[in-house]
Amino acid sequence: MKKALLVVVLIFVVAGAVIFFLPSDIRDELPPVIEESLPGDDEERVCNGMRLSPGDDLAAVVETERDEGLTLCLAAGTYEVPNDIDLQDGDRIMGAGMDQTFLEGTGAKIVLDAQGADDVLVYGLDISGGRGRVICRPMCGSGFRGGLDNRVESVRLHDNENHGIGGSEQGLVVIDSVLDHNGSRGFLGCCAGGIKGGSGFTIKDSQIYSNTGNGVWCDTGCGGGFEVYDSEIYDNSRSGIRYEVSDDGAIIEGNRIYGNNTSDPPGGHGGIGIIASSNARVVG
């Protein structure tokens, strides 16, 4: 597919996906260090920090008053998360892999909450179980909420009642991750889906599928730019990608998008929806 410029209303079908464009003007007594080589984005990830094992109080360690970021190396296993884990500036939460280290929400509204925290890294984890009800939406039911310039890498976020990732500040990068089976009926319309933000973010080399709501959604304002690269986005109940009421610019390039809009709701959804927005570029 060649470059598409947002200048007129276009509706067409690509690989079974409707694509449409609408114009508009992250213990004190624990062993201290573990070194573990982990694959990264064109680099080797090495976790040099505090070792934690299943059963340790992850929240108590993270929430200790301190002046600098912590690096926590989470061994394989399941860590129950009854309350939100509030991350601080510079924290690095690194697991043994998204198929080995599991953070399971058992009461947390937001499993990992980095709101207001800069330069956080979340790596090599499986995050699920963010809980919420209509009364607390949209600020609940999420696997991860980010601060400024956060990075989510090689993480699976799934089965969170609202969205896998939501409400982050500018500069979020999501790479080599999986967001699936997030969202529920009570959050539809406002926020449900794989990832939603009102500030710009970048997502690349990821899979986003089988979410209730939109797969990837940047909503009103979407400041700082919105970029989606080389990802597979499919079987979401509403749009695969939705860029809405924004004009800071979007780049949607090299993605495979198909089989979305599984619930076929009124109002128009499909593969890519660009709604009352401008400065968007879509490249196959």
C-alpha cells in the first residue's frame, strides 16, 4: 500500500479490514545483586540490581522513600499484586521473560503505576488482573500506567478490565510486547482496549489482539505525536488503530492489520480510524 494522505474521506478494504479516514481541520535484607543477560532492542539487557523472588513484598520495596531509581530483578514465578505498585523516577522492573515472570493483580486497580515517574523501564514480564468498576473509570482496571519517557519492552499485558496500558504521559515507547484480551463492557466507549492515551506514544514490533474496544487508541489531543510501526493488530472488537481529535501528527507504517471490528458497533470502526484529526500518514 502506498502512502495515503489525509485529504479526503476514504473507505476501502485491505485484507478484510475496513480502513477509513475522516478529515478535520515501573528489602532491605535481600541479596543485593543479580546479573542476568536479557535480549533487548538491538542491545543486551543486563539486570544489575536487587533480586526478588515470588513471595517477596514487591510493593514494599518499590515504595521505600529514596532519592534514586531502583533496579529490581524478578526471578521466574508468580507475584501476587493486591494493591497498586507505585513506581518512582528511574525505576527498572525487569523479569526473566514474559513467559516466566508473572505479576498477577489480585485487587490492584493499576498493577504497575508510574504516573508522575520519569524514565521508568518495565521489561520481561507478564502483567494481568488490573481491576476496576464503572465508578472509577477511566483511572482503574489497567496493567500499566506510565509517566514521562517510560519504556515497556518485551512485556505481555492481558486480562485487565480496562486496558493493558493507559493514561501515560508523553514519550512512552512500547516495543516487542503483546497486548491481548484486555477491556470489558463497562469500559467500552471511554477507554477499553489494548492501549489508550491522550498523550502521544510509540508502539512497534508488537502484537495487539482480541481486546474489547480499540486495539491502539490515541484520543483527544494526543500531544507529542503518535507512531505505530511493524506491529500485528487483529481481532479487536472495535478499531485496530484509532487516532482521534488530534493534530500533532501520526505515523502508521509497516503494520499488519486485519479482522478488527468484531462486534460491529454503530458509529464506524475498522482497521484504521482517523477521526476528526489531521497530519496523519499511513504507509503499508
